[in-house]
Amino acid sequence: MTDEREFIYTQQDFERARAMIYARAGIKLAASKFNMVYSRLSRRLRALQLSHFKAYLDYLDGRENEEWQSFINALTTNLTSFFREAHHFTMLDAYFEAWQVRQSKYRIWSAACSTGEEPYSIAMCAVEYFGSWSPPVEIVASDLDTHCLDTARHGIYPIQRVEKLSNTRLKHFFMKGRNENEGQVRVRQDLRRLIEFRQLNLLDDVYTVEGQFDVIFCRNVMIYFDKPTQREIIGKLVARLKPEGIYFAGHSESLHHVADQLQLIGNTAYMHAGAPVILKRGHK
């Protein structure tokens, strides 16, 4: 293929990049992503002052270096929003209600947290339900992309990202930027302290999160993996889910192929296969 691209980039380079991101992160890029890969990785070639993709991929291949993280960050798609798939947060309230008499804290894991909107929505939900800035919850949020995690930890967003939130939530949970920070909002420290952010690759043999969880959010990430990889990852996640716990999947994800591990209890909400259902099927 010949065109006026800034960098030399061939179909062979594309296939090689596809194979490398699959081997490293389990992400299966579609054949239609040829131009996306060029666009995303061109920034890295500029940074390293390379003129063609083969040199960049050679730089990565067969060695461990910091560039691998930049490669993964560049090719990871991160699309999220506050209270995305709102029915899951209604079900989270119902879960709090069903298990309100307990001695321990609720443990919740946002397993593909991207830039943080999901775990902050979980934290807002907990603060609102329990009427306290110190609700009985422990929230762990993880992601593969270090750039996204930096954004999540700082909790600073363009004001457009919170436009769909109610005025009550905006006033309660965010601070508006002024002067040079005008046009931005920041999540209040009282909310940020409820969440522990950490990097984690869902392909890792051993996960660095400890113990089991009442609720696991792993939404809109399985679509980037093939079926065998999905099954492997879900198996590891389910092993971290308490017997009565709930697993929330994304709206575009079907988990029929792991029916031996998870049973559907509502709209993209699951429990352990064979476990007694504590929430009504179809609860919204």
C-alpha cells in the first residue's frame, strides 16, 4: 500500500502489531483497524524519532522496555462515562439493601476502570445510599492503561463529561475549576479517598488484588478478547466473587459461553451458576 503517510507502514506491520498486542494484552484487533493502528502508534514513532513502523516494532520485539506500556496505552480503547448503564447502579442499591445486616464492609472491584468514571459512580452510589462520606465500602479500581489511571487518580475532567449528572450530584461531589482551571471539574477529595487505584493486566496469571468481592464490575472490555481468552479471564474474576456476589458485564457482551460459571439474574448482571438469586431477575 502506498500513500502520503508520514511513516512507512505496511500490511505486514499491521499484522505484526495485531499479533503483539494480542500476545501482550489479549486484545484482538479487528482487520478493519489498519488506519487506527497507524494513527495511534504514529505518536510513538515521532517521540522515538523513527521513520518506519518496522523499526518501532523491532524496538519492542524480543525485549522488555518501558515502551511496551506506551504501545499498550496507545492501542487501548477507553470509552466510559459517569453512571453508564444506570440500571447496574440501581441493582447495586438493591444489593446493599439485600445485605444491609452484616459485620464487614462491602468490597467492590471496578476491573477495567479506564479514566475513573465507573469507580467514582460506584462511590457516589455508596455515599448516597448510606448517607455518609464514610460508607461501609472498599472500592478497588484497576486498569491496564497507566495514562487512564493517572487521569482517574487525579479525578479532573472537562466539564462536558459531567453535563448529564444532576445539579445535586454536581454540587455534592465535584468542584468547579476557576481561572486557569475554568472548564474543568474535580472529584471531591472525600470521594477520591474511597477508591484504591492500581494497574492490573487481566491476562496476568496472578491478580494483585486480594480477597473476594461482593460486586465486580467488568464492563465493555470482554469484547476485545476472543472466546478462549474471555473464558480464562472470567474464570479468574469469578474466583474472586463471593458466593452471593454480583458480576456486572457490559451491554454489548454475551456470556452464554460461560453459563457453567455465571447465571444471568438481570440486565447484564450475573451471579455464580447455581447460587440462590437474591435479587429479582430483570431488576432495574
